Amino acid sequence: MFRPKTGSVTQELELVAPSKLSIDNVSKSFHTATGNVLALDRVSLNVNEGEFVCLVGPSGCGKTTLLNIIAGLEKPDSGTVLTDGKPVTGPGRDRLVMFQESALFPWLNAFGNVLFPLKLKPNLSNKDRRDVAKYYLELVGLTRFERANIHELSGGMKQRVALARALAPNPRVLLMDEPFAALDALTREQFYGDLQTIWKERKKTIVFVTHNVREACCLGDRVLLFSPNPGRIQEEFHVDLPRPREMNTSELATYAARIMRSLKQQAATTT
């Protein structure tokens, strides 16, 4: 495994300054054919350095909208978003997004896709960039497939490449929008273990959107339940279970059942 010892690559892989995500009274509406829709209503949230926070809730509750605002892909109508105390005014290398679809470049192989965002990072030599790309491909278990074309990879392998690509520039915050939703059950469970290992090793701050309550309990330190129409944080759950966590344990099922009860109560009051 690539283990940098000196120079700029050491700084990229090992020295990550403390970061914190602060969301204060964020609201966002969209104009539709039937009128304005309030997607988020005065949402406030703090995420600590190295914390893994999962957002769950029914479709249309504003989870992905909030993720896009944090990423700088959308602008809030009101409220503020800060990373490291600095306002988010647009996309930045400190916040990277991993989407449900891998969104890989089909004209590049696996190695080329991971290398691509590193070309935008200053103070790295070409050798440094290649070493970093190799390191992250090894981290996600794809060393043997670094020269594979994208169409030759399975869905799970494509998402591994996408994860390596998101991690390679060393973002302060990793934003994940249902990245495992399209995968089969066995591949998803493999990812749950791998992502927990990577999160522990790299100490990333992660905000993770999902519809899967068990997935949220398996991965998150906190699970935030959103309510729709308009989108608000309705309830917060702390998952105090040791890691690594398995999806099918009785302890995890207990946490998931509590959140599901709240979801069902929410649905009953909105119908």
C-alpha cells in the first residue's frame, strides 16, 4: 500500500485540518407549474469534525436539496451554510459529492477517473497525483482493475471507483446521496463494512442521504428524520453502537424500529 512519508502527498493524505459544518435557518423554495413549493423550512444543523450523519425521510422532504446546498450546487433563499466558519458560496474542493449513479467518465479507465480531480489540486507533482490515485484505488479494493474500462466494471465496482474519486482530493466533507440504492443487497452489505473501515481510517466528515432506515443506523453516528411539506428536521436519533456494525443484528434492528415508528406516525399525521 502507498504510505507517503514526506512532502506534499503527506500533507494531502495525513494532515487534515479540523472542519465543521454549520447550517443555520436554511430555507429553499422552488417554482413549479402549480406554484411555489417550500422544500426546506428554517433547517439548522451542526456536524462535527469526523462525524457521520445520515438524513432519512420520505421522498420530497428536502434531503437532497439540503445536500445540494451544502455542496454549493444550490443556493438557499435564506439562512447560511458554513464550513470551517467560512460561507459556502459555490462548489469547492473541501466538499465533494458522491451520487446514486457513479457518474464516471466513460472515456477514462478506473485509474483515469480517480486521477482526474487530482489534476485540479495545486502543489502536487504528476508522480504525487498518480501515487494518490493508486492509494485510493487500493483502499477500495480495486488495484487489480485500475486499467479496466468503465463498461467492463460491475455496478458495485463502478461505485467503488466513484468513492475513490470522491476521496482522492481529500475533501473536508464527503456528501453522499443514496450511493448504494441501485446495488444488489449483497453488494450493499459489503459496502457498509468497507465504508465504515474507510471512514475510520480517513476520519472524514460525512453527510449521507438515504431512504433505508437500517442503512442509516448501520452507518451513522446520528440519524436525522426529515418531515415533508415543508422539509424540516423532525427528530434526531443518536446511534450508540460499537463499530463495525452489521445490518442484521438485533441491536441495530431496535434503533431502526424506533425510527420507523416515528416515520409511520409522521405519515399518519400528514395523510
